[in-house]
Amino acid sequence: MCQLLGMNCNVPTDICFSFDGFRIRGGLTDVHKDGWGIAFFEGAGCRVFLDVEASAKSPVADLVHSYPIHSTNVIAHIRKATQGRVALENTHPFQRELWGRYWLFAHNGNLLDFAPPSGTRYRRVGSTDSELAFCFLLQTLCDRFPGVMPPRTELFEAIVEIAGQIGKHGEFNFLLSNGDSLFAHCGSKLCYVVRQAPFTTAHLADQDVSVDFSEVTSPDDRVAVIATQALTDNESWTTIAPGTLMLFHDGLPIDSASTAIAV
Amino acid sequence: MCQLLGMNCNVPTDICFSFDGFRIRGGLTDVHKDGWGIAFFEGAGCRVFLDVEASAKSPVADLVHSYPIHSTNVIAHIRKATQGRVALENTHPFQRELWGRYWLFAHNGNLLDFAPPSGTRYRRVGSTDSELAFCFLLQTLCDRFPGVMPPRTELFEAIVEIAGQIGKHGEFNFLLSNGDSLFAHCGSKLCYVVRQAPFTTAHLADQDVSVDFSEVTSPDDRVAVIATQALTDNESWTTIAPGTLMLFHDGLPIDSASTAIAV
């Protein structure tokens, strides 16, 4: 199993504090040492940092820690391999293009007997169930809305349906972003916190590090942080109910729906 | 205009020495300061480091300099913007997937009146002529060889033809790799050197740094380095004739053809 970290904001924000607590779970305070990755949207562009080293020790993670990249949508993942060997091509987040936009995806869980029909457009490069699920998701969106991205609400409804279909095959926690919004699906375990004025001091759960957000923010800033496990021990994290897709935009959860499918 | 750097090897090799000479042309010894990028294939996976900072000053370039990533195919690019503003989405190399493989592309030049029909599968995210050319190239390959990658020779012949078509629109120097081979097209300016036993000491043209390759290689190693301008001043670089596509595999040029099209 793996762990997920996401951030969605109304203004470009750096994720250094949350990433500090998260990365040490990759080999130090927890066992997710089979590679890691983090992806930042910056405008229409995005950059993805990947490493097969444990994030606690990775020189690339040192860079991400010390080089504050400001982004409105971030997705990070630390891996404990289930399907697919430890290799760069199996390291999340995965990236593809759809409707002239980049899409990023990271998954925590394990899908069994998941063998969707091979799509004409999206094919996995590695050997994970996760990349297969991402390709199926994009292929389905692309088939349903050819040519142009639909309005956010229609997009959300379509992803609810697809997440439900894939979720029948096992544990399917994922974070997905197109740079505009962040879609967070809880299959079994995911929680979030929204930081906004009045800002307080947050303290990491994994190490004795605090930050006073009132000193580093403006009153209008708003940041949602989504994680497999709460990253701080003095903030009120909201548990997302299993079988729920949430839509985060401008630092707020703006929609939520059950992905459970009647069988 | 921009500058290109590529490497194709028979065993995974780090590019630190060549990159050292190359990166300082991005804002220090030359004017290409509008962002830069470098992409490494590692097996089927690849990782792309991008930055809108000048490469001479970029913290990401410091990481690439100090963290030797071993790869058989590398493509790097330093940008002086012609078309498309300075932004992450306009920073080369660009990455897409075709036939279950990643493809990487970087371009030096300027294409005029280039408006290919919009493809169904590949669409640019940014606003450069370069990304448009890459999308057209992949779309054409995908249409011609649906489903499965053709043998290397057929692939080369197809790319010769496509490079010729695009090259009619202006200066079109590019490096392209699918992780197996590296395709290098000289539209106006490109050269290469092959390093193999007996290895000698190479000295950078842009700064007073030398490396004795006999100390850091095995006798069977073979590395081709391709660049806009020779990176060393004591090796014999071969100038590629304008209007030529070369195919590098396992550190050697194995094919070459004219892309000039009769009009």
C-alpha cells in the first residue's frame, strides 16, 4: 500500500511544510520506501519529480524540500509496491494529456481482476494496476466528451461513475488533477483539512516541526490538504467516507458524491 | 533560438560532465536564459526536470549536476524564446506516450506558417511551434502504424519523411527519443561526437573543466553526444549536414538520410 498527499489552493502556495512530514513516511517513520513522486501544476504546465529511492533519503526530495515551488494543485505519492516492480515507470504520479491539458494521477490501493478493454488512445507504460486505471479513466472521459472538456459539474459526474466502476475491483483511493481542480476519491482511507483565515500554528504528526501560517499567508489565502493519514496533530482533519469522490477547487471542497454502485 | 544536447549510450551513463558545459550557456556563457529542461530514460520510465529559471542559476540544474542519473537516452534543451511566452508549458523537452512507450522531444529553430490539421490524439498544451511539431509527428506515426511500433528501420523512414514535411516551414533541429534510440535532425546546426575505447581526456569549451574518461568507463562503453555546438575543445566533433536525420542506437550512428523534399 502507498500514501497520498494532495494540495488544492486559491493562490499558488508551496507544499514544503506538508511534504516534510509526508516524505519521512517513505522509509523513516513508515514503510513506503519503494519510490515516490510529486507533481506541481504551474499554470497550464506541470512538472513531475520522480525517484525510485525512498523519499526519506532521496536527493530529489531534498530539492523539493528546499526549493519552494508555488502551485495551485499538487499531487504526491510514496509507494509500497503491490503490483509492478520497483521501477521508474511504475512510480506515481502518472501524467497524460487530454483536451490540450495535462492530467496527473496517483493511486493508493490494490485492484484485482481489473482488465479493462485496451483503449485506442491511452496505454500504460509500466505494469501497475494504477496506471491501467488512469488510462481507463482518461480513455472513458475522452470517448464520452470528444474534443472539448465539459463543464466542471459534468466532468465530476462522469468521474464519479468511472471511479465507481473501477472501485468494484478493490481498494481505489486516488488523487487526480487537471490543473483546474483536484478530484479526491476515498476507497478506504483519505482525509483533508482546509486552512484559511484566521490562520493558526500547525504541528507535524511525524516530526517536531511547527509553522505559524498567519506569518506566511495573506488573509484571502485558502488551502485544502488531502492525505491518506492526517499530517498534523493539532488540526481538525475531516475523514472522507469510503466510496466518496470529492471535488476541490480554489482550496475548498465544492462537491461530493457517492461512487458506490448498486450490484 | 535555443540549444540542444542529447546523449545515446550502450550502457546507462551519467551526463554530468556534458551538462556542466551546456548549462552555463543558459545565461552565463550564452544567452539562452528562458528556461531549460532535461529528460532521462531509465528503462521504460523517464523523468523530466523542467525549470523556467536560467539553467546557469537554476536549483533544479544544481540537482542534475550533483545527482548522477544513469541513462541510455538523454535529451536536454536551453531556451531562448521565439514563439510562446516564458512558461513551464512552453519548456522543452515535451513528453507524450505512443504504443505504450514514452517519447521525448526538444526543438531548436523557428517554424513559420506551420498549422497542421488538428490531430485527434495529440494536442499541444502550451503555445510553441515546437510542441505543435511534436504532436503532428506523433499523430502521423500513430495514424501510419496503428497499435504497434514498427521495426526501427520503418520508424526511421517515417520520421525522415515527417521531418522533411515540417522542415519546409523553417529551421527544424530536433532531438527525439523513445528510450530505445535517439533521432537527431539537423535543420541548420547540429554536431556529434562518439566516445569509445581508447578513452581520452576531454576538456569543456565553456569552462576549464576536464575529465579523463579512461578512469570512469569500461572498455566496452560507447557514448554518442549530440549538441548544437561542440561542448569540448579537444575532441573531433562531426558536423551533421543540414537536412539530415540521424539515428543513434547503443552509442553509434547507425543510419542517416536526407530529409530534403523536392518541391
